[in-house]
Amino acid sequence: MQLLTEELRAALPALYGQEGNKNPTVYAKFFTPDSNWTWFITEGGQEEDDYIFFCYVIGFEEEWGYSALSELESVRGPLNLPIERDLNFKPGPFEEVLRRYRKERGEQA
């Protein structure tokens, strides 16, 4: 599956484009189908030889950070499945997206 489509590339604000916004727009959701890792993508940009995303990552911890497209494309979960882009994801403000995510998982929002 292609993580970075032309449509997503065109929609994403440049890196630091939403800096200071306490409730930035999330444009895409990536996830591992065979583990509990999720990336909520808010910004992106080409940096030297790679495309870099700024995102909220839910994995061992929950934190904001940067992820390289090449790294995301190379990661495999415990069943050797690649990261996927959620084709049904609806972009929205971070707080709303996180609330939706937790509700879908049966977690307290």
C-alpha cells in the first residue's frame, strides 16, 4: 500500500506549518494491522533524500514526533505485516480525531 499518495502530499501542510496550533488538523492515519501502533499525520515535507512526517504516535508511549517515510515503509509488525494507511479515515482536528480513535477502541475518551 502506498502511504504517501499525491493527494495526501498536496493536502499536508509543510513541516512547522501548524506549529503553535494546540489542536492541529490530522490529515491521515497510519497503523500496523498486527499490533497497536498508530500514527496521526499532521504535517509533512521533503528533507534531503526522504519525506518526513510530523505526527502523534501511539505505540509504547503516546508522543508527538517525526517519522521518515522510508522508515515507515520498512517497518513490519509481529506477523510481518507492513504499516497501512486507513482508507476510511476522516481528517479533522486532533482532539476530535483522538476522541474518535479512543471510542472506536472502547477506551475512555
